[in-house]
Amino acid sequence: MATAIITGASQGIGACIAKRLAKDGFDVVINYYPSESSKEKALAVAAECEAFGVKTLCIGADVSKFDQCEAMVKQTKAEFGTIDVLVNNAGITKDTLLARMKEEDYDAVIAVNQKSIYNMLKHTCAVMMKQRHGRIVNISSVAGLYGNPGQVNYSASKAAIIGMTKTVAKEFGSRNITCNAVAPGLIRTPMTDVLSDELKAKMLSAVALGRYGEPEEVASVVSFLASEDSSYITGQVIEISGGLSM
Ligand code: NAD
């Protein structure tokens, strides 16, 4: 059985990806931020995944911390033997205009959204290299492609993910490891629930399909990129935005 790690999988897009990959037949590692409430949610996601007949492992780890990522990868390898798919999904926002943005809010977003990718890649690629097989999918954002007022920290982190994706694709291609990114637009999750109605309406007016995306619509693209059907695709960024900013 193949194994997939999904970071930040206790809710939102990550939870949906975990369930989709479980449906696809992967044993899934559901990473959650180490807190009681996230653990409870992760266990509920695990129960839904197990309904597809796969094994699950819930691991509490703050992905901004190098040693916690190392421990998560080691535990996964010990439990399941292989790591076939890594989905770097965990992310946060701390939005405000640059003029008002505090240094700690800039640093926090970079640590969770960007440094975490290094932390996870560093340890997972070592395992995938030995296997001579791996699929990596990084969750970027349209903010990383086009920028977004109030998100200088977030868009910096998401643009960096695109550079990292292309570099890893080049470094590990000869080892049969693919690395791609997806750039979702406005997806209905707890992260976007908190946006003001005014901002939601403004953003929706630029979406050709005229509606929010659903987490399942991100998960289906990740499922494809995690599968053998995408074996000749690497270093790419696939926008899932309903035609935003065309
Ligand atoms: P969400 O807030 O519902 O989920 C984010 C998850 O990351 C949560 O489970 C949270 O606990 C986890 N997390 C946060 N910090 C963590 C840490 N330090 N260690 C481990 N886990 C941590 O948001 P979402 O909308 O589901 O976002 C998922 C990903 O998709 C993020 O990377 C986000 O930037 C990206 N994204 C979302 C949208 C959108 O419209 N919702 C658009 C583009 C990109």
C-alpha cells in the first residue's frame, strides 16, 4: 500500500485532500497543529479516511519546526515503510496592509507557509530518493502568482513555494520524483470564512465562474498530481481559481 503525508490536514483543504487520497487507496498521515482541538478534528478526519479501508496515522507537529518535521517523517517511515506522496498544505494568514504589518506577523507567515516546505522536503526527499519514486504537491495560491493587497507576507510565502517547486523538480527529476504546485483562488474553507463580505464580493467579481471553489475541487487536482496519471508532469503550477485574473 502506498503512503501519503498531508500537512495541516485537520480541516479545510488538507482534510479534504486526506479523504480523497484515502479514497484513492493511500494510507494517510494526517498532520495537525499540536493542540487539543486540532487533534480532535484530525481523529475525526482519520475515521472518515478509514472508512475507505486504508490505514491512518495522526501526527501532531508544528511544520514550522525543523525537528518536529524530522520526527514526523521518521515516524511515518517506521510505521508504513514508504513515503510515496507528500502534500505540503499547512498554511496561515495574518493579513494587513504593509504599512501596518508587524515584523512578527511577517515572520510567522513565512515560517509556517514557506520554511515548513523546506523542513518537510529536506526529510522526505531523502526517503523518496532511496525509493527512486515520489510525488510532491505544494499548495501555493493565486496570491503568489499575482499578489494581493494586504497579503505581502502571504504572497511572498506562496511565491517562494513556486520557486522551490521548480527547483526541487529539477534537482530530483532524475530520481523519478515529481514536484508540482497548485495555486487555488477563492476556496470555501475556514480561512476564507473570516474575510469581510465586501472583500469576498470584490474577489468573486473577478472569478469567471462567478462562485467559490470547493475544497473537493482542489483535492481532485492533487489526487491527479499524486497519481501515476501525472507521471510526465513536474515543476508545474496549476491554477484552481475558476478563471480568476485571466
Ligand atoms: P485552513 O485554515 O482551514 O487550514 C489550514 C490548516 O493548516 C489547518 O488545519 C491548520 O491547523 C494547519 N496549520 C496551521 N499552522 C500549522 C502549523 N504550524 N503546523 C501544522 N499545521 C498547521 O485553511 P485552508 O483554506 O484549508 O488552507 C489550506 C492551504 O490552502 C493553505 O496553505 C492555504 O494558504 C492554501 N490556500 C487556501 C485558499 C483558500 O481560498 N481557502 C486559497 C489559496 C491557497
